[in-house]
Amino acid sequence: MIRAEFYGSKGSLKGFELSGHAGFAESGRDVACAAVSSAVQLMVNILDEFGCKPDVKVGENVIRCMTSGGSEASRLLDRLKEHFEAILEEFPETIKITISEV
């Protein structure tokens, strides 16, 4: 299962961390993992383009992205969370989404 943890403060999202594997299919053929990975890459690029200063750290099977915050970053991260929720509807039990206060 992919663990998607979003970080927020006072209802405003500031970043996320993802780890794990969806387990929908074997590695390299898992469309749920591919959808999540593609969305994360796109989100980091959009955050950068909009001046939200993403601070990205990539490790073994984990990626963490924190932003400078602000309403624009929060709105974009909300859309990423909604995208993950849509993937979860299509591919049940592939993603666990949590929100943690920072």
C-alpha cells in the first residue's frame, strides 16, 4: 500500500511524503503506482513553476516535498490529495491518505 501523508497547519497544506507500493500489480506493471508517481512529479514541477519553492528529498522508496506554504501551494496540494482519492476509488486498498498537523 502507498502511504500518502500530507502535512498541514490550520487547514492549509504545506507538503507531503509518499512511501510504499500500491500492490495492485507486480512492480513495473502497476498502473496505480504509475498514476501516483506521475502525479507527484507533475505536482513538484507545478509547485516550482508557481514559485512555491518545493524542497524535495528522495530516498529509498520515499519522497518528501515541503513548500514555503501559502494559499497557492495549499490549493495545489489539495488537488493532489483529491487526485489520490480518485485513484483510491478506482483502485481500492492501494493508497492510505493521512493528514498530519505540523
